[in-house]
Amino acid sequence: MAEVIEMPKLSDTMEEGGIASWLKKEGDFIEEGAAFVEIETDKATMEYNSPVEGYLLKILVPAGKTAPLNAPICVVGAKGETYDGGKAAPAPAPAPATAKAEAKVPEAAPKKAEVAVEAPKQPAKASGADARLRASPLAKKVAEDKHIDLSQVTGSGPNGRVIIRDVEQALAKGGVTPPGQEAKSTASQDKAVSTPVTASAVAGEFEDVPVNMMRKTIAKRLLAAKNDAPHFYLVRSVNMKNLGEWRARLNKDAEKDARISVNDLLVLAVSRALIKHPEVNASWQGDFIRRYKAAHVAVAVAIPDGLITPVVRNAHALGAREIAAQTRDLIGRTKSGKIGSEEYQGGTFSISNLGMMGIEHFTAIINPPQAAILAVGATIKTPWVGASGELEIQERMTMTMSCDHRVIDGAVGARFLETLVGYLEDPLAILT
């Protein structure tokens, strides 16, 4: 009996999935455990292996379309089985030899249906008691302002829905005369046609880019984070001279692909500060605050479709070279799309570093359920009054910590940043 394959949950935050591509076509044989479809999740595009063996009888969700979790996406079964939308039927038995002549006529019917020509689009109007014009709100408004009868306009939107482009085309062709108003003055008609449509950009001056699953999820999660978590921001400037010298010593004899970055040392310092301040290494759980005993530091990595935060686990127990090796591996596999979903989940604190792109200062949105994120800017040569009271040029970096006020109070966040600045300005303190 054929089995319906449903949209799987490939990440803990996934609510729907997109079919990036089918690796098999209808009629192909699929081995159990073999990849047969690429599914776009909220984090990455991943191959999905078939839980059963059989032939791909029917694709229910075509490539480029989305489906909610547990919704049917295809049917797999024995060769020759059919699927009627609710259940599978066994393959029909071969017809008796005496019935071959009669079988020829009904066999031709479905073949004829397969080459049926698609009916042309009709104007967007319905009939009967449920008659309702299908048009976008903007199209309706512009049509009303320009005296256009939408029932005479052919819609190019989904299900024949009239969209603003259709109204603009009607205007360009001279408009459509409303029923009963054929006797309107020529001046009124000319005015309706000549008046430019200001409610929408002119066609050809813009491009509509489809939103993929990752971007949809980023939008939804960060909007919820910004609305739900009361953000406040703490800013500190740090002298990077000593950290830069320490990094230079660490990299002196290192191979090019084994060098330690400033970001690696930030992960090191942040992880140690989190263990010293468990109030920051925490998350809001509604009825309680959860404080973590290990520092799992998430590092924001930009990819073409969005942002992923792979996690350096137990960073507090690692040395600088171990952290550097892990971050190189995680970032490399993130950018190549080979990172597993479990590798970007479970972080307790995040770092977003735009300093390497020349950004001097910015604020970041908290990555829920974490309680804080550190936004790191570029190291800039800055005039500064030194400890001796004299003006000097220092290499300084600005850090901004976004805090969830439900978990972290201002004084708590300030003490955490004080410890972090101490580690960065005196790297040997990290090792004590």
C-alpha cells in the first residue's frame, strides 16, 4: 500500500518548509534512506531521505512551493498504484484478451485530457449569491479614483485576482467605461486616462524578490523578539592594544589557515565572563529564569539568504586555538550549506561582529530565548586621554550589548561588560 510522505520538521523553529527541488521525478524508484527531495527550512536547504522504499507515485507539492509541517508532500508506493487524493488504489489487473477491443476506447480518454489547452483568463467577476469581486485593496482604490469598472478588467493575479498592474494596463489602454456611464464627457475620460497613478511604482522600475523560508523566519522571530523582549542597550569602548599584541604573539609561527582572529578571542573572553556572571548567561522562560552552567557562544555568520548563528559549545572550557579551529569549521560549513540543524541551536549568548566590514557602532536584536547579544564594531585609531592624563592615540573598539530587561538589569549588564573589558585590555586575566 502506498504511503503519504509528510513535510518533516528539520529544525526546532521550523513551522513550514519549502520544496527547493525534487531529486526524483514521478515514476522513479526511491530506496529507503536515499535523498529524494531538497527542503528549504528556516535555516538552510537540506536533503531529506526517504523513510520508505518504493516508487514516487505522485508529487503533491511542486518545487518552489511551501507546505506546513506534517502536510502531505508526495506519495510513495508500489509500481502501478494510483493515488486519488485520499487513498492509494492497487494497480489494475491486466485486461482479459477478449476485452482488449473494448479497452481501447476508454484508454484514449485520459490521454486526451492530458493535452487539454488551458482556458484563457477571464475578467475578475463572479456570479450568484456569493458573487464578490476579486481584486487587491490598492487595485480597488485606484480603480475607484479613476472610474474604472473592475468587472471588465482581466486579472493576472492568483485565481484571476485583479492587481494594480492590471489597473495600470487598463489606464494605459484608455480605461474601461463603467456600465451606465457611456455618456460621460470626453474631458472626464481624458482626465481619467492622463492622470498618473501615484499609488504604485511604475512597472519596470522595481523588482519583486520572493521571500524564502529563512528570510520569513528571520522576519517573524526578530519581530517577535523585538516586541516581546524589552530591549535596553549598554555601550563600552575598549583599548585593543594589549589584545592585539597577544594575538600577534599567538599567530607568530602559526600557519595561515590556523591563525586566531579577533573574533576568536572575543568568544574566549565572553565565555569566561559569562561563567563569572551567570545572571547574563540566562534566558526568560515565562514563570522562571533559566541560568546556564556552560557558555555556548553563538557567532553570527552572514550568508546570501540571511543569517545563521552556529554555536561554539562549552567555549568556557576551550583555549584560544581550540575556539579558532571550531569557529573556522563552523563558519566554513555554514557558508557552504553543510551545517547541521543541531549546530546552530542551543546557544546561551550571541556575538555579532561587523567590525571587519568597517562598521564602527551598531545595535543588534536579541536572538531568543537568549537574554543578550553583543554587537562588536571596528577597531579605530581614536584620540583618547590615557591613564597618565595625556592625550594619546589608541586603537579602540566599541561594543554594544542588547539586554532583555526581564532577565538582566542595568547594573548586572554593566558589571558583565566591566569584566569583559578587563579581559580584553589585560588578556592574561583570562587565563587566571
